Amino acid sequence: MDIFNNPDIMNILVMVIIGSISGALAARIMSGDSFGFVINAILGIAGAVLGGFIFNALNIATPGAGIVNIVQETFGVSLPQNIVGSIVSATLGAIVILWLTRIFRGRKK
């Protein structure tokens, strides 16, 4: 069995990669440090769910399209909008999760 020809495995692999990138970005933005690959991936995947909900509620179909256009015009690099949009959405969702976690942890003290 060739795992790279299995769409389910590829979807999971892409989800973990985007989740880990998004979780790492959110962790660095919110705390200045990373949490490690596994926690970053879990945070990013959860952020993707929340970010997708937020962007759907705001009727924003392609977050990150502006970023793709800027990169393409500035550097001449063509990026796939769906990957960039997924990273933007997941990162913003993960930032919201970290922000809410910080609020609730602060109230317990």
C-alpha cells in the first residue's frame, strides 16, 4: 500500500502539518515561545476548528487571500490560497484559544 496515494492519510498529514505551523505561530505570538510539535499540532487543529467557525460566521470565505496577493506581487512567489487561508484561520483560532486560556487561568489565582 502506497501511503502517499491514500487521500485519507494525506488529509491527516496535511492537517497535522498545518496544525503544527499554526500552533507554533500562535504560541510565539501569544507567549513568545513554542510548546513543542505535538502540543502545537493539537493547538493548531483546535484553532482550525474555531477559526473556521469564526470566519464562516463573519462570511469571510478565503482568509489569507490578501497575504497571497501581497507575497505574489512583492516576491513573485505563487502560493496556494487554500493552504495560506487554512494557516491564517487556524492561527487566529489558536490565538483565541490561548487568549481565553490566559483569561481563565488568571481568574483562578
